[in-house]
Amino acid sequence: MRLLIGMMLAACLLWGDHDDDHHHIPKDLSFLDLNEVQYPQVKAALYEYRHDLKAFRHEKKIHRRDSEALFLGDTFDIREFENAHLALEKKAVTIQSAFLKKLHGILTPGQRKLFLRHFDEWDVE
């Protein structure tokens, strides 16, 4: 009986959920424990990021529609497609870098380290 209980305890310890980030909600920054000065600053940066992201997604839909029309045409202009696609990618990088620059100025070095665990969530797609 003791052996069975010992094996069950060992199994729980080995396969148990020890990852604090397991229940992390995407794009949630509550794990950073922001202070009363940082909170409104991060909130303003997030508001601007979400606003820019909404405009970007609208622009991306237009790009998609234009790309489909270009493809359905009699000829396919590679330069036009590439230029439109590169402009969209540049806008995505600009939005992400502006947000990260603001966040970098607000967070402490320890909070930046914690933020890196979820860095990929903030890619603009």
C-alpha cells in the first residue's frame, strides 16, 4: 500500500503542472505586477497598440482583396504585389516596434525579463 501511495505521489510530482504560465491569457500583462505609476502608462500604450492593430487588420483585408483581384486579372504584376506586401509588413513592424519601445521605457529590467516569456504574443500579424 505504501508503495502504491509513493508511486502515485511521485507521478503527481513528475507530471503535475508546475508551470505558472500554463494558465496565461494571451496578451494579458497582469503577471508583470505593475505599480500605480506603470499601470496607466501601460494601459495607454495598450490602447494605442490595439487601435493601431485594428487599423492594420482593416488595411490587411484591403490588401487581401487587392491581391485576389490582381491574381484574377489577365496578368499578374509581381512588382505591384511585392510592393504592397512589403508595405504591409513594414507597417506591422512599425506598430510592434513602437509598442515595444513604449513598454521598454515603462517596465523595470525584471519585468522586461518576465515579458519575454510571452514576447511572441505581441507579433503583429
